Amino acid sequence: MIQMTGLLWFDNTDRTIKEKIVGAAAYYRQKYGVVPDRCYVNAGQLGKVLKLGRLLAIPAGNVLNDHFWVGVDGQIEPPSKNGKWSCPECGAEPVNLTDPECWQCGYKGD
């Protein structure tokens, strides 16, 4: 599946690539109320696919250095009543985007 829409995030700070990806994903969630599941990163900055919780960071030759294309690609859990992702088992909202385990009931996803 090809990601057709998303948020292009720029971060040229001294943070690690993982911190930059998590920052881009957190902003996306804050802005749109949805947890992203894909982040395309310049292939020179990210040598291989990186899984951060439910987020896949994917090397891409068409993304510029220090840019992060974040969005939803494929199916994610249905939104809760307030329009945000919630745990399908207990309904708790995630505290940490990089932790795939629910803080309340321990659900670990698929």
C-alpha cells in the first residue's frame, strides 16, 4: 500500500534518528488525533526498517535528509469514542507511542 497523505516533518537538530522519528509521530498524533503507523526517512539516515511500537520507520530514497514523512498506511485499530486510538481490550489511550504494550491491561497488539 502506498501512503498518499501525511505530515512532512523537518528536524535537523542533534537528536538521534529514533528521537526525531518519535518526535514527528508525537506531533502527528497531537495534531490529527491518530497514531501514525508509518514514517518514511531518508535512506542515507536510516539504513533498515525500524519498528517503534506500532510505527514502522522505512528508508526511502525520495525523502530529503532531516525530513520525516509521517502518516497512516494500512489499517490501524478503530478510533475510540473521542476519535483517538485506544486499546482494543480495555479502551485506555496510549501514554507512550514507542511502547506497544497497553499501560493499563498489558495488551500487546497483534
